[in-house]
Amino acid sequence: MARFKFTQGCSSKFWEVSRRGTKVTVCWGKIGSTGQSKVKAFASAAEAGGFQSKLVREKMDKSYVPCDKDAKQLATARVSKSPKIKSRDKSAAKASRSTGGAKDQSPRKRLRAAFEELKTRGILALENAGYTQSDGWSDANEIATKLDAAGKCPRAAVFYYGQDTARGRRGEGLYLTFGSYARKHADKDSVAVGRLIVEVLKAHGFDPEWDGTIQTRIHTGKFKWR
């Protein structure tokens, strides 16, 4: 399930979408209310998934943002305080920059190395997580829940999903979805996490683009899918 919110001026609304097999359920209303719901059935699960992704894109285009807290509650994750970046992590980043991001490697190997470094920074980094953004968050939250139960709750998550992979194969680069698992001030920490992701991508030879807001995903920059 993917849950979003819109808070501007006098508006304070929520919107969520979930899929079970060939059926897509949409709920919406004023934050704090039970809201309304509607179910739509499709001929196939693939068609339902495509419709779900389309709805998510439309809401994000209208400035709706993911509700991190609600997403974690739905995943029954018990989130702890965000860990601070340790000095050895800073040293690792400095060492990575000094090598120029290992430009002799293929872009995908450099991307994998960047994701591995993010993991050392307390970021749950997933490649090709599901087919849609909603699928990706479901996978990330499920893993975060298990890590939290083991006392290793990640600071945040970053991933790209199947639809992003299709664009990547065309040489268009990847859009990375990200978000903080902080219990308090999650939006503020998400921005800090976004900056960290951009820093690590640059250290590994990418030229990422991001406007510095949680409403926009990070783009890796174009690269050949090899």
C-alpha cells in the first residue's frame, strides 16, 4: 500500500492506493477522517499494476508526498532514532572520491558500488525493487521491519524499480526513490539523506540531478546500461 498526503494552505488531505491481484483500491479524504474508498477490477494483474503506477505518478505531479510514518506503520516497522554517520564512513567516502569513482568500471558496477557504500552509511539500498514505486516501498519496508527486529533499523531507504530499469536500459539513466525512517522530522532527514545519496553517486562517477526537495526523485544522469 502507498499512502500520500497533501498539506497546503487550508488543505490537509490523504490519498492511498493498494493492489490485490487484479483489483486496485483507492482511499482518500481529509487527514484524520476515515475518508472514502473505491475498488476497480482489471482483466490482469499487470493491467492493475500499470493503473496503480499511473495513479501514483498523477498524485506526485499534484504535489502529494509519501507519508513515511504511515508507510512504516502499515509495514509494522518500529523505527528507532537515525544513526549518525561515523567517522570511518566519511573516510570511506573520501577514499572513494580520490579514486574518481572507479571510472574504469562499467556504469552498473559503479552503481552497485555506490549502493554498497550507502549501505555502510545506514541506508537500505535496493536495486530493481518490484515493478512499481508502491512495490518498491513494500519491499523496502518489509526488509526494514526485519532489520529493526534484529536491532539494525536502517536510517532510510533508496531504490529503483522495474519501470525505472526499463528506462535505464534505454540509456535514460535511473530515477531513485528515497525516504527517511526517522521517527521525528522525517521530511527534514529525507532531504539530508537525498544530499548524501547525491554525494555518494558523484563519488562513484555519476552526474546526478536533484532539486533538493522530497517531492522529486534523484536522477543518476544518463549512462549506458552495461
